[in-house]
Amino acid sequence: MTKSSEQFSISKQVSISMLIALALQTVAVIGFITTLRNDVDNNRERLVDNANQIRIMEAMVQQQAVSIARIDENIKAIRAMAEFWSNDRK
């Protein structure tokens, strides 16, 4: 079908500006894909950091809840003691 003497050639009707535009678009697509990949990697790192910070904050919130419960129990005991003393003096 094809002769060995035939070589790939570009038609003379294809302008040089068309080839330059195609080359620039190729470079732009490659740059976009590279930037997109970099953004995805950065977001992955941020997600891991955020997950770690959330774990730390959850632990802190749990500790605060325990502290608040202890404070509440202490207030109840103080109130009961104050009521006992006020009834004792009457």
C-alpha cells in the first residue's frame, strides 16, 4: 500500500501559524496538567495535616468535657454543703 520511498510530509496548505498555535496549545495543556497535579498533591498534604489537627482538637474537647463534668460535680457538692450549713444554723 505505501511505498518505502514515501515519507511523512505536511501539506503546503497548512500554515506555519497553525503549527505554532498547535504547539502552543500543547505546551499550555501540559502546563495545566502539571499545575493541576501539583495542586492535587498540595491538597492531599493539607488534608493529612487537617486530619491530624482534628484528631488533636477532638482529644482536647474530650479533656475539656471531662473537666467541665468535674467542675459541675464540685459545684453540686459545694451547693449541698452550703445548704447543709445554712440549715444547720437555723
